[in-house]
Amino acid sequence: MAKRTLSDEVRDRLEELIVSGALTPGERLDEAELAERFEVSRTPVREALKALVATGLLEMRARQGVTVATISIPVLIEMFEMMAALEGLCAKLAARRATGRQKLQLRTIHARLIETLDAGDPKRFYAVNQDFHDLLYDAAHTQYLAGQTRLLRRRVAAYRRYVTYQPGRMAATIGEHERVLAAIEAADPEAAFAAASDHVNLLGDEMADFIASLPAALTRAS
């Protein structure tokens, strides 16, 4: 196992700030400020920024330097469509491969999600929902597919929050997860694929409402 470097640690901390929403799309990152914040020299910060630019989480802008990446509406729609396909495939494989223990764990997380909904805590709901999806990827028993699904999910994390916080969306998630779980427990791959894809994909009015909810700063024209 390769030894982790200081730049790796800085990269991970920056990535978590982006994924958690602490750093928002379009926000400019200053190398010197980050070095002071993380109490490191500017070299590991510079390397970490380059690495995150390569993943698409950050971007280089003329006259602005490094900023948290923004996504155009057409590309964002494509990414959600791809996310739906990847999630569906993970669920399909989970219906074939999930262990009994993993099925029980999915049920346990689902119960926690219901409790969180009842408590009216959107931030906690988002975190528990992420746990559910992470376990779903694990239950597919793949490496590349699960890895790519996680990468894309993290790439659109700042935008997915706006989906979660749409009126009625958290309550709808409970029923949609139930369909995914029922298909996995019944070992029905096709039903699992359809349920998971429908859960992630935004169509019609849902997509229009989501786009309308996004602050202008989070997207770009093209």
C-alpha cells in the first residue's frame, strides 16, 4: 500500500469540504489561505489543487484562478441520467449478490432514515441517505462500477442537496427506497434496476423544480 503524502491529506480534506457543501460551486480558492488553514506549506496545497482539478471537482478559470467547479444545466442533466443508470446497475447486481447481512443492514439504515424524516432533520437525512447508497454499492460486489458511481455521486453532491431539500422529496425517498429494498430482497434484478434508476432520475416537473431551485452561482451557461 502506497504511503499517503501530505498533499493526499490536503486533497482529501478539500474534497470533503466540497462534497459537504462547505465550499460551494464557483467559490474561489486561494493557495496561501488554504496553506494557512491546513497549517502546511503551499507545495502540498498546490499539488492537491491540481489533483482535484484533474477529477473535475475544481476548475481553472481565466483571471480567477482555481474555483470549485460549476456545471452547466445541460451537463448536469446528463450527469443525473448517468447517475440513474449507474445506481440502477448497482441495485441490479445487489439483487443477485447481496448477502443476508447486507440486506439486513440496508433495512436497518432504511429504518434510521424513516426516524430522521420524522425528526425533521434534512441535513441528517442527507447523511443517512448517503449511508444507504454506499451500502447499496457495496452490496453490488464490484470494484470499478462502485468506484465510478461514488465518483460521480461526489461530483454532483453539491447539487443533489437541492434535490433532497425539494418539498416532499424526503418523504418520497422513503417509498422509493422501499421499492429498491423489496426488489433486492426478492432477488429480482430487473425490478431493482428500475426502482433504483427511477429513484435517482429526475423527470418532467421534478427536473424543472430542481433547476428553478438552484442559485445562479451554482451553474454556468455552457
